[in-house]
Amino acid sequence: MQAELLTIGDEILIGQIINTNAVWMAKELNSIGVSIKQITSVSDDKNHIKKALDEALGRADIVLITGGLGPTKDDITKTTLCDYFNVGLKKEEKVVEFIKENFVKRGIEFLQVHEQQALILENSELLFNHNGTAPGMWIEHLGKIIICMPGVPFEMKGIMTRYVLPQLNAKFSLPFIIHKTLVTIGIPESTLADRISEVEDGLPQHIKLAYLPNFGLVRLRLSGIGTDENALRTEIETYASQLLAIIPPANTAATDDLKPEEIIGQLLSHSKQTLAIAESCTGGYISHLITTVPGSSEYFIGSLIAYSYPIKINNLGVKAETLEHYGAVSEECVREMVEGIKDKFKADFAISTTGIAGPGGATPDKPVGMVWIAVAGPKGIVARKIMANGERINIIERTSLMALDMLRREILGY
Amino acid sequence: MQAELLTIGDEILIGQIINTNAVWMAKELNSIGVSIKQITSVSDDKNHIKKALDEALGRADIVLITGGLGPTKDDITKTTLCDYFNVGLKKEEKVVEFIKENFVKRGIEFLQVHEQQALILENSELLFNHNGTAPGMWIEHLGKIIICMPGVPFEMKGIMTRYVLPQLNAKFSLPFIIHKTLVTIGIPESTLADRISEVEDGLPQHIKLAYLPNFGLVRLRLSGIGTDENALRTEIETYASQLLAIIPPANTAATDDLKPEEIIGQLLSHSKQTLAIAESCTGGYISHLITTVPGSSEYFIGSLIAYSYPIKINNLGVKAETLEHYGAVSEECVREMVEGIKDKFKADFAISTTGIAGPGGATPDKPVGMVWIAVAGPKGIVARKIMANGERINIIERTSLMALDMLRREILGY
């Protein structure tokens, strides 16, 4: 079963917002056995929308449309679809009532314009939106399914989870799509490809291998499709084991599609050890990553974001002489920071970072991107200098990723 | 001048990665007067790629392709384009030398497979990749331009900035595209639309108004196109002023497309005041947002991420009785946290957060999404309870946005 995603709205085409809906929808649809053939973003232009829908229906069985359902003049999805299917609109009283109630609760006046939100296409079935005023629609047309949802992520997700995914699942007998990802670190993509080429060449038609490189990590993804879930899973696990026999353990960051912070979470939960962090140039990003993981309060004690000298001195115990002689961006400082936070927060492991995230603050011997990272654990302190490329946000991200990998190695004893 | 973006790779279609390249490319192309007609993501499938390229060339003057240029077997962009244009490959010695040098520096063995990276299409001009091994290509074909780049964001950005944007700029006389965004907060989209409908109806053909709602913010974007840059800018500013005359100042978060953390940055830089933060449930995310802004070290002193009781008590001065009687998620605790961080870090303003980000940790009277936020400033402390919807990451984001807006109002005295 193949689907396409069609996103409507200029905001994506002028680069104002990132299409995060697509990634979420693709993942969810994949998990119920629907593969995505194409993702298309078009502008708020009637003819273009109609043409794109026509092309999508020519390739796929299901087309999911998001965006352009709001109450304002730039929202033209409904009128365009009326044109396309040559139908009118019908009012859903259930939706009118829901909007009214909601507005009363929030003390907002109910206006004529709000009632228009309750109109849906005559040839559609209502997909109730519990999180907003624009209802979703399910349309069946010449053997194909067209699903229309608002573009606000939270509203789209509600409609997908509550109605679209269960209804697709009930309607079709879908195959199983299984992905298995290994996360490797420290081996360049091409070298990795060379080493595992024999396994890759031996893969059957229905299992594909993909390489996803980013920031020094290369994810290897095995994707298989089949009708027997267990047989397919076993087959994919066998190929994964063959790959793992080739890649050294120190270079295998995870055997699941885990983010680095999830890897750390699993390791610390398992060993019942704790973590504290002292961040300067990363400004809280490592702590944020760690705390996005549910249950992180089990092993994460807390952090100090020490952006100024006095905080480094008074709250972390960095010596004033250290800052004076070596500066904040130095091995001496990063070591005192990591020692300070580990002691003060009584943690088993600690991370510290200090560097020049830019664009300002550089000196001839300390350029933008120069960062010191330290990790402290039961076996002592490891400190490392890196030169991170890119803009401020890239430097923050790269440093954070590197720090999490240093911690992983320290926990595992590599 | 119209362009299309064509992204190649299964990783986007199965929801493994977000297409962040598209947003960046669209923004940059827009800034030199190139509008984007469509963004398309297709899989690593030869026929599908050729068909999508054909369709894109039918609609636009320029097609920018990213992805599938790596050295591994799943990378088929080059062979597909050879087929499409019916040409072979040529080797770029400059690229071979660059890869060799780079590998020697990093102590990696140079393999045969790496030399293939230096092959580009016979009918293309080299776009040198200073950040990686896969070169970009510039192809002119039947009056259209096809640009091909690697999908790794950092590499694509380097090639775009260094070659693609300047070359497009030099080749064409492009019109001016100007966007002006007003950020409103606290007025529902439909109510806002109703209030400003007269201004909207009076807009000329070449200026469009768009509404971008998210998390309680509604961005209003005026977009104009024209040949006289100054006249267009003046015209857009005039309509923006008309909108600002209708929207109350307290509901106007920014008169530029600024993120909340950038708004805070401008306010604090201007008033030469400082900020400190005590985060519990937001886990460092507010600090991260604040420190993504260049120059934030001017006004941001630091934060304490107090994820555990002992840190709240020992490092923030929250009373043990408070935690015992009211719990960490309480008005009493959030007030003591904000007072503690403001005093200890000697800041003019402070923020504190404490709540249940979930999925665990909820109790009958403290459900997932219940969060207390406090802001302290020269005029005292304001504390507020919110019920945030969504998953862990959404609760963290919503809380952070709300906290930044409370701080904005406190600084401005609303």
C-alpha cells in the first residue's frame, strides 16, 4: 500500500518553517505497513494544488494532505478540493458546538468566521479534531483515499492517532515493514561500506541497506518488507548480527535507532549510576538532550550552566588563577569544572564543556569552534580539545554529541 | 525566476530524518529573489527520480537536487542523472587530491572506493565541496539549470553559499522578494483575522498576507515582490504599521521574524540587565534557547538545572518543608526557586520552572502537563500555573515559550 504526503502552504516554500509533520507522518504510516512514495510541498495556489493532487493520485493509493484549513483568507484547501471533486460543503453541528464550548471556556467571543470552520466537503467523512477548530476529512474517490488535516502539528497528530491510522489498519490487510538501525561512530562512511560490502552484496531483494551519515555518526539501516512478521524480523536480526561481527564494539554506539542521549540513558539506568553536567559553551543543550529522555530523573541529578566567570568560580570551584592564567577555554578550566560539578552534585559521572561557540569571542589562539570537553568517572578525568566546524548552533550540537560519546566510552570502559 | 527542490533518499520517506535542508535552501534562494514552486522528496529509485526531475523541469527554471551522492551502494543519483542526460562521468583530479590530503590528515587509509567520489557528470561544471568528499555539480540543459549537491546539511550549505547563490545572482537579474513578519501572542488566529480584515482586503496584488499559528503565537507575514527594492520595502512597512495600529502592544511579541529568545536578547542587551534561570521540568531547554543567540553571554549569567530534591535544597535554597508540604510542583516551590536563583546568581531577572513533563511522575492532583512557572524582576515575582498538552518534548517546549513570554511582559511592564 503506497501513500503520498502533500503539504500546502507558502511557509514551507519560503523557508519559514520546517516540515516536521512529514517525518512524523511517514514514521507512523510506515509502522502500520504503508510506504511513502513521495512527499510534496506546494504553495497556496489553487491550480498547483489540484495538479499536485492529481499527480499524487496517479502514483499512490492514499494521499494525505495537510495545511490550508484555517479560518483565514490564505487558507484555500477546502475551496480547492470542492472544485477538484466538484462538490459543495456541509456543516457539522458537532464541530460548531465543540468550538462554541471551547471559546466560552477560554473567554473568547464566538464570531461568524468561526462557524465556517465547521464546514467540511460534502463527499467527506468527518475526522473530529479534538485539539483545534479545523476538522479533518476522509474522502474516498475512484478507489483511492484522500485524507485532509490541519497543518498544526499537534492537531494533525491527534487526528492521525485517533482516526486515520486505526481506520487504514482496519480497511486494508497491510504487509509488515521492519527497520533495524545500527549506530556506528568513528568510521568514515566509505571505509565502513568497504568493510561490510560482502554482507551488503549478500542481502536478498526484499531487504535493503542504507547509510545515514551525520556528525561523525553513520547509521546503518536494514529495511525489510514481508508478510510473515516473525520470519522477517529473524532474517533482519541475522544480517544485523553479521554486520556487528565486522564493526568493532567501540565503534558501535547502539544496536537500535537510539539517539546518543537514549544510549546514555540506557547505560546509566542499567548500572544505577548518576550524572551531573557543567556547561559553558553548550549553554544547556547537553542537559536538554539528557532530559528529553523519559525517566531521566532516575539518573540525572542536575547541571550548572556557568556562562560567566563568577559562576565558574563561586559555584563550580574553578580557581580564579586558572581563569587568569589559562582562560576559560583551556584544559585546566574544563578539568576543574568537571571535578567541581562531580563533587558538588555527588554524581558518579560528570561532563563539562567550555569553548568558543562564536560568532564573537574568538582570539588568535582560540578561534571560533575551539572547545574543551571533559568527562569524569570512577576512573578519573578524560579531557579532549575539538575544533568544531560550522555556525554557533552547529558548534553547540557537535560539542554535545562528542561529549555524550566520550561519556559513553567512559561508562563502557573503552 | 522559479526553482524547485528535489530531495533524494529513503531516510526522509520513512521518517528517519527531518528535511532541514529544504527550509534553509528555500530561505536563501528567496533572499536572492528566487521563489520556490515545489519541494519534492522521492526515494532512491531510478525511475521515480527521473520522472520527478522531468516534472520539476516542466514547472521551474532551476532544479536543486540533494542527496544520493555518497560512496555507498544506496547512492544512485549520479548514475541516474547519467541515464537522464545520456552522458558519462569524468574524473576531477582536484577532488582526488583534496580527498587524499584530507584522509592523510585524519590518518584514514585511501581506498579505491574513495576515488569514485571524484567523478562528476560529463555535462556538468564542478561545484567544489570544501567540507566533504562528494562534489556538487552545475548542469545547464535546454535552457534550464540543474544543481546537484550532497545531502549532508553542512556540505550542502558550503556549496550553496560559496558557489550556487553567487552564480545564480550573477547569471540572472532577479526581482526583490521582501518578507516582513509580526509576531503576535494571546489572540486566536480567527479573531485576529477578523480584526485586521480591512487592512488585509486593501492589500495590492503583489503583497500577500499569511497567518502562521503555533503554540499560542500567530506570526503575520507580509510578502511582496517587485523590481524597486526601496519602494517595495516602504510599501510593506506601511501595511505593517497599519496592522500594528490594530494589534495591542502587549500582544505584539515582535515586529520582526524574531524567535522569543531573540526578543529577550534584544530587550536585555538594550537595558543592560541580566538573566539567570532555575530549571526543573524544562531540563535546560530555556537556557539552550537563550544561549543560541549570539552575544547572549552579555546578559545571561547562568542556570541551575535542579532535577533532584537535594540540588533544589542545597543549591537553590528551596526549603525542605516546602518540598515536603507542597511538593516540587507547587507555587511555593517555584517561587523559592526563582528567588533563590536571582539572589545566588545576582541577576536582574530570573525564571524558574517545575512541573510534570511525563510520561511518568504524575499523581491524581498533579497530572502530566501541569507546570508552574515563575519570573522574578525588579518589581517582584509573578507565578503562573499552566496545563501543557502533548508529549514530553511538547510540554518542555510550551513551558519554555510561555516562560520567555512571561519574562518579556515583566521586562516591558505589561
